[in-house]
Amino acid sequence: MFKIEWIVERVKNEEYYFSKHGDQERQNDNLTIEEVEEALLSGRILEQYEETGRGESCLIAGFTNAGKPIHVVCGTRGELLVVITVYIPHLPKFKTPYERGKNGKSL
């Protein structure tokens, strides 16, 4: 189970990396690495996902310093944090950064 304090510590110590998919999704939404870091440092864990064959992961909702909402799905690789995917939450899947829309399950 993830703790936000552990995630923040990994980001502050630069003990994380983007998966290939995560970096591609970051670029698709025109997000900078700094914006993703800001979201992780200000974020809260919304969902925890059990072992799915690739390890445990969690969904974090955070904001950039400019107020842009970002969702980050994180996992681990040894002691490193892995950014699995990153995106800007929006309708119809999300009503707000913390609340799913009609096309998503409740948080």
C-alpha cells in the first residue's frame, strides 16, 4: 500500500522515472516534467490498486503551481517510484479531479 509521504520523498530525492508509456502520455497532454513533479508533491492518493501482475499501483490527484489538475498513476521498481501514466482529468470520465463522471467508477 502506498503512502503519499513515500511518494513525495522519492520525487524530492529524484528517485523516480517515467515509464515509456507514462512519458508518452505526459507529452500527449503537453505536460512538463516539472508540472508532474508539482502535482505529485501537492497530491493525494485517490485509489490504491492491488497486484495486477505488474505490481501494486495508485492514482494520485494533484495540481501544478498554476492550478492545473493532473492525475498520475504510480508504481514501484525496487526502491524507485515509477510514473506509469499521467493525464489531465476531464469529462466525461471525471467531473472534478477528485470525482468520477458517469463513465467512471466512484472513488
